[in-house]
Amino acid sequence: MKLLGTLLLLWLAVAPAFSLEITAISPSTTVPGGLVRVSGGPFADDTLVVLGDQALRPETWTERELIFTVPELPEGDYRLTLADSHGGIQPAFILRVGTPRPEIRTLDPDRLDLCDGERRISVSGQALAEGARLLVDGAQLPAERLSASRIDFTLPELAAGMHQVEVVNPDGQRSLPYALMIDGQPEIFSVSLGADQVVAYELIIRGRNFPAQANLLVNGTPVNRALALAGKQGGGRDEVRYVDCGTLIYTRYPLSREPLPLTLTVVGPGGEGSAPYQITSP
């Protein structure tokens, strides 16, 4: 009897203090970088997650729950077990590791003027795979993949309004659309006096979003631009000349040199009008 008691004490001294048990893993399908919750226990602070042939230390743990991050792994099914300092390893669960869906987190810039000269855009996100295609409004554009988190591309001319940018990985997975705004709203910043030709004088209008097809309205009346665009003289009629997307030159033939209130408005080809700009001029 005394011998049996001694053997029992020796067994208790070398036996594990507890037995590991997995009751559930959530989710059972994930992607690299995803968090997985392992329920069961009791767990100790030296419990490791063994996923395939990799031993992983949990991000957080309690006696009944472990949370770990899935490392970079090829797509496939992986055995998931636990191990501790006592050498205990539980029967395996199967964790399915899939290919992550591409995600666009930011566009830089995500808003452009209609006439912006610099149209290089950086897409920042995650899971932007090698060979990924970049789409704007469903049309593929040439793009440069710099990493799994960045793609750069040059935006072609687009109409004013909201557009959609997407990334499609070679496996067909598509990111959610990300909005890109092309602002076509004209805006007048300033009006200054230009050349004075006695019978006529110039007003230099500076601002933004003045495309070649824009119209200038003075006191609500459109100013002729056809002759100016043809490179001819106005012949005594007021005219507006397009210089660039930020500059218009309005040649005015006043009946007298008496100052008058003038309201200038620039209207884009899509009907977008600038706020009225008021000056006093002959």
C-alpha cells in the first residue's frame, strides 16, 4: 500500500498540470494577416499555435481563448494544433487559408481639377497582387505595381464628375470601387487690366477649370469666342480668347469710357458655372 502511494505521488509530480483542448476555431477560413480565435483550454502563457509546420505565439491569450495572426502562406488547408512546455499536442483542426481580396484604402490625390496637368495617382491598399489590373470606370489602364500595397497610374482625360477606380487580381478577385472626383467647376480668382488699344482694352481673367470650350458671360450675355479661336480680329465686337485652362483674355470694345458694373461668369461645356465675379469697368 505504501508502495502504491509512493508511485501515485511520483506520477502526479511528472504529469502535466492540465490537458490542452481545442473546442472551436473562428473563422475556419481566413487569409494571410487575418486574426483567428482558438477556444478551449485551459491555456497557459507558453502555449503555441502550430499551423502547418510553423509554431506561432498568440497575439493575446486567456485561460480559455487564444488569438493569433495568420502568417504569409500559400492558399490551402493547414493543420492547426496547440503545443505547450509539457509537450502536449491536441488533435488537429483544419484552417483554410485563402487568397485575400484586393482592397483600395486611399487614392492620392482622390480629387483633381478638370485641367490639372499633373495626373499621376497613387493607389494605396493591401493584397494588390503581382499582375493586378487597374480599372477606371471599367476600362483597364496602364499601371505600375510598386508593392503589394501600392500601384501608381497616370489618369487620362476624363469628363468632370465622379469616377470609379478598381483593382482586379489575376485570380479574378476585385476590390470594392473607390471614388475619384474630377472637379469641372470653373472659378474666377481675379480680373486685371491688360493691353489698352484706345478703342478696345483687355481684361485678363485668371482662375481654374477654363477649358477651351468654356463660355464667358458678361451681364448674362455670352461673349463671342469663335473669331478669337480662329485667330482673327474681333472687328469691333467683344471677344474672349482662350490662353490656357487658368487664363482667358476678354477684349472689350466699350461705347464710352464711363465705368459700369460688370458681372463675369465662366460656364464650362457641361453647364457648370463659376460664381459671378463683379467688377467696375468701362
